[in-house]
Amino acid sequence: MSTREFQVIPRVDVDGTAVDGEQLEISMGPQHPSTHGVFRMDLKLDGERVARLKPVFGYLHRNHEKIGESTTYLGSMPYTDRLDYFCSLTNNWAYALAVEKLAGLQAPERAEYIRVITAELTRLQNHASLAGFLLQDMGASGTPLMYAFREREKILDLFESLTGARMMCNYMRFGGCRCDLPAGWILEARGVVERFPRFLDEFQALLDGNEILMSRTQGVGVLPAALAVNAGITGPMLRASGVNYDLRKVDRYGIYDRFSFKVPIGDHGDVYDRYMVRVLEMRESLKILDQALRDIPDGPILDPKAKLRGFRPKPGEAYGRIESPKGELGFYLISDGSPNPYRYRVRPPSFINLTLLEDLCLGHQVADVVVILGSVDIVLGEVDR
Amino acid sequence: MNLPGHGILKGLAETARNFVGSYVSKDRLVTVQYPEERLPSKEAARNFPFLVYDGEDWEKGLRCVACQICEKECPPKCITIVKDTLRKPDYVGKLQFQPKLFDIDISVCMSCQICVEVCPFDAIKMDNEFELSGCDRFEQLLLHKRQLAKPNEYYQRIHPIEAAEVDGRLNVEKAKAQAKAGAGKK
């Protein structure tokens, strides 16, 4: 029997071009478990290879920026928790930094230390769970993710005893932090930081050199450095491509100039490098945490000029940015002197890192798309806002 | 040069170590058998707001003076307050308004604690009760004044350190007001 006895009905694509009968269009998501939320990819497949990929997002759009313009400055703080719900404390910090620039506030030294400690703990738990999710996507069902979540649990317990919530912390305030560290918190945090390297050692023993991991990740989804820079990619994804750009070193916001730490740089820009850069970054975060927990001074935690009620910064504009675990997270605010910002704009790292997904996936197999998407590290709360 | 499969075997050894370790080490097994076993609640833990009252009578003792600051500051706007026309004396003996209606829709509330921070009268605090499931959204998740009012002793029990600090501050203010009133009479 000949393979072509039936006639292919010519179809027309959305953009007007005729669809080749040999190519298969599939819609992956929005409920696909590998898409880390409600994210859809329109794939055109040539056999098993990706010929075209269109990311479709917006399923989780919550009007974040418009809400920010219609609530007070303080009222937006709990909403920032819900951007990237894995790293609420770094979101808080970026927003607080933008408003502090706008209003001319300065966080006291102790508050700066608390911010660094909480941000680095956030980075630890984000990267640990990312590594777990990435391996989950690759088919290592459960084990690495369970180990990562076990460690994340210990960090979330620290967050709960400090801020009262595990994920929606709402902890930073303009000009400092909401409340001081509870008694014994530093000791607890030191315990977690001391035990974390043992987890990392085990995690690396579990996975480094694993032949399946190597063959699935090395040479897959290569991102050239020039393309990454042109597309505005930031964070571990950019550094995995070999570009030395870390806002903690470039901007030295907060008190990051006081700590000695290295910035891990990748070489090939493939999925393996992206995974490895994050694992190494966790080790550097532990170094920062060691120093910060040792040096943290006593003192006030809030700028005396800070106002909770009736906060109206003078007219002007400000952009505050930090190195969030996923990349450069920025808040752009315009004030017209009223209690609400006139314009409130978020520069979400995972949204901008996602724009290159097609370039990373072209020519790879469908199963690799899942792995590449996992290595970009997206959280849909932040992509869709 | 490693033998093929070396990495996988090394990983499997790690899994085995974790499996055996989970029987002996608390560090490797962090879960508990809820609801039979429960972790102790943390001092800072917060869930939904409640109204504090002093003394025996919940309606008379309510600290809230219906100033509506929390209603205005609440980001998702889940608080509704209607002022009463009658006034009542507060803890320092000053005549204050009281809420005729105080509703919190906890299906809208996002537990951000901003109402607690902006309240100048220490009248609204965060509860840590989390087992709140119900079959009817309006009957069980729209809390009225009666359901929200909880005695100060309850607050002292769930947030001991914070409550001690608040009580200390209120006592100082009360003593000051009494001294002033005493001086005024003379």
C-alpha cells in the first residue's frame, strides 16, 4: 500500500501561509504540567523537530500594573509578593528600592543586612526548587524535586517565623523592614546555612556526572552570548552564556559591596550550563549569608523619616532594580505627588528571558522543548502580571 | 575515566542513603502526619484579621472606633465599616464612635497585615486560625462584627510577645490619661 493514497486537504495558517501537510501543529499547554503554570506554546513540528514555536501567555494576567496605579504605594507591596511567588522577598526589595529612590529614604544598616539575608535565602530556595523542577521536567520523576523541596521547607520556616507567612511575606517597607528579627532567628538561620552545603553536596553527587542528565542537557538549547545581550536577557541565563553581568556587582545596590563572593559564569550557554550556574550560585549565596549573619549589627530597622499612612512622595520618577534570582527585576514609578503612583511598571526578568524561547528550541525535539523551558526558569505570575 | 553508568550508580547510592536516613534523621524527613500531628504555631504566623475587645462584653469592649483607616488602606478592599451615631467611652475615657457594621470578607482578604499596621488603636490584629473551610461563601466566609470580636486574652495567647508590648503601651497611655483627668479635677 502506498503511503500517499489519501489527499491532504490544504489548510491555511493564521498568518495566511499554507500549512504544509507534512508539518504538525500542536498546542502545548496551557494545562500541560511541564509549562510551570498556565503557559501555552504553539508548536509546528517537522517530524519530531520544532520548526516554529510561538509562546502564548496572558492566561494569568491580573492587571498588576493597573492595580498598582489605583492603590496607594504601600498597598502595592502585598501585590508584589504575587508577581514571582517563589521569591516574594526579592520582589518586595525591588519595589521598596524604587520607592526609596523616589522619596529619598535610606534604610538603616541593620535593615540592609536583613534584606541581604532574606534575599540570599530566597535565592537559595528558588535555585534549589528550579533545579528540582528542571530534573522533574527531564523525567527524574520526584526524587530531586522532593530533596529540593525538603530544603526549601526549612528556609520557608525561617521566613514564617520572621514575616508571618511562608510565601506571601509582605515584609519590606519603604525605608526599612516591617519588624525586627525575632529572638533566636539568627541562630536558626545559621543552622540552616551550615547544613545547606551538605544538601548541595548530596544533590551534586546525585546528579553531576549522571549520564542521562548529561546527554539530555549538554548542547541543548544553546544561547549565544551576543544574542543574549541583544535580547536583554539577564540573570543566571545570561551568565550561563558567558557574560559577566550581575547587578550585585554592577550596581552594588544595598550593601553588596561589603561581601566577597564570586559570580559563576557558564561557557557554552546550554541547558547544562544554566543548571550548573545556578548550583554554583547557591554556593556563593551561602558565602554571602555566612558573612551577613556574622556581621549583622544592632540598631533601628526603619528610617525615622518613613511614613506608613499618608505617604506622598514628591513628583518625580525612579527606577529601582535588583538582581532577583531570575534576573534583573525592576520597578519604574512616576509620582505626581498623589498617594498613588501615576505610572507603575514592572520589568519582570522571566518574561523577558522567555522571549528567546523560539531561538533556543528551533531544530530540537519536542521533549527538549520541555527541558529548555525548564532551564529558562519562569514563573507565570511574573510573566503575565 | 569513569565506567559507563558510574554517574547513575553514584546517584542511586545517594537515593538509598536518603531513604534509609529518613527513618533516623529529622533533617531528612520534615513532614508530619497532619491532622493527627501538628507543628506548633509560630508567634508571627498570620492568617486573617480579628477585632480585639477588652473586658467581658464584646460589644462594649471593642477597641475599634470606626475611624475607617483600615477600610481605606486595605489593598483588596475587603473591609466594610458603617459608623454608629452613638458614642461610647474608650479605654482612656474619651468618647469615641463605634462601628455599627464591621464586615471582613475573608474570601477576598489576602492576609497582608496592612490593616494591623495602620490601626492607631490596636483594635485589629491577625489571627492564626487556618481551618476555616465552609460550604457557604456568604454564611461562613463573610465575617460580621460578632464573629470577628475576640477577647484580648485570646490575642495574648496566640501572639504572646506582641500582645505584651501592645498591652504595655496601652497601659502607659491609660495611666497618662488618668493622671491628666485627676489633675484636671483638682
